[in-house]
Amino acid sequence: MTAMTPVLTDLQTLAPTALAGQERERVERLVEEFRAYLEDAAQLPEPGDAWDGDDLESTAPAVDLSTLLAEMAVLKNELRLQSRQFKNTLDELRCFGNDLRAHSERLQEELERAREQAASIQGQTTRQFLLALIDLRDRLQSGVDAARRPPSSFLERLLPGPTRLAASLAEGQRLTLQRLDELLAGHRVRPIRVVGETLDPQRMRVVGLEAATGSAAIPDGSVVREVQRGFFHDGELLRIAEVIVSKKANRT
């Protein structure tokens, strides 16, 4: 501190001569701060002085080994409890996941069954609708065939008026029948060709026999006439055909 005193004196001596006004006040404030710093530094021990460690030891808390072990035991118990709770939670989550998986599988099975039932109901409904259209076609076909037959009585041939009216009605039925065939074809319904074919029990039903003459070239068991037309729908049998097959007459 005594070594720094001349420096402070020189600063105080030079300050009034070199500076004025605010600069002078600022220098004096700096000098006062520097003096306070030197006074605080003088109170610190010199590097060569002996260090007294009693103060530091007195401020440091004492470590109790038994307390430390007790705290470690409590911490261990808490960790064991947390681990048990975590394991229980994990088991519950696993059970919940298994239940959820089983429930999802049941829902998937029920959905598949519902789809199959819906497809079956739709197939049955479509089949009934197509059979109803085919029945309507049979009725129209019967009307058209009846109109094509020539008049059976002399009175009908004599009066052309009713004949022309019947012909116009038959033409209307024919056009309706043609439109109905187009509608069936649009639903992938096609007729079964049976005339001239060999009898197939899978798609034909015999409703009559017709004896073939000896000169006829029709093989025995062949279809000679169709009574009711059969139909396929998407390659599957929709309605079986009713046919009359040939049978050679027994010769005596």
C-alpha cells in the first residue's frame, strides 16, 4: 500500500493541471475506485504466508457415512418399486394389446362373413331378377310365335282387318322381345344352344321323345326340338333347357 501512495499523489497532482470540468471529476472518481481496490487487496494474505484451513473446514458440511448408506438404501427401494410398477404397466399394456388384436381379428372375420352374405344376397337377387326377365321373354316369344302362324279358319282369312291388327301387335311384341334380348345380353346372359346337340344332363332336361325315321340322319339321343330355352349367366347355368330328343323306332 505504501508503494502505491506516490502514484496516487502524482495522479491527484496532475489531475487538476491537466484536466478541467467533467474530465477532472471522472479522473477523481477513477482514483477513488483504484484506492478502494488497493485497500481491499492489502487485506489478502501474501503468497508466502501460511494458509489457515480452519475456516474452509468449518464451512464444509460433515459427511455422515450411515446417513449416506441410509439414503442409498431408500433410493434402491424406490428404484425397485418403480421397476415393479413399470413391469406391471408393461404387462397390462401387453394384455391390452392381445385383447385388441383378438378383437380386431373377430371384427375382420365378421366383416368377411358380412361381405360373403352380401355377395350371396346380391347373387340371389340378381338371379331372381334375371329369371323374371327370362319368364317375361318366354311369354313374349309365345305371343310372337302364335302371331306367325297362318289363320286357321276361313273367316279369319276372309276378314283382313283383324289379321293386320294382329300382325301389328306381333311386330310390337317382336321389337319388345328384341329389346329384352339386348337387356339380357347386357347382363351377360346368353342362351344355350341345344338343337342338334347330344343330350347333356347337366344343362338339359328331357321332356319328350321323338321317334326318328330310318332314313333320318339324326343320331339317337340328339336334341331335335327345344321346348324351353336354357340360359347361362357369367358362364354358370342360370336355367336348364327343356328339350325333346330323338329315339330310333324299334324294328320288328
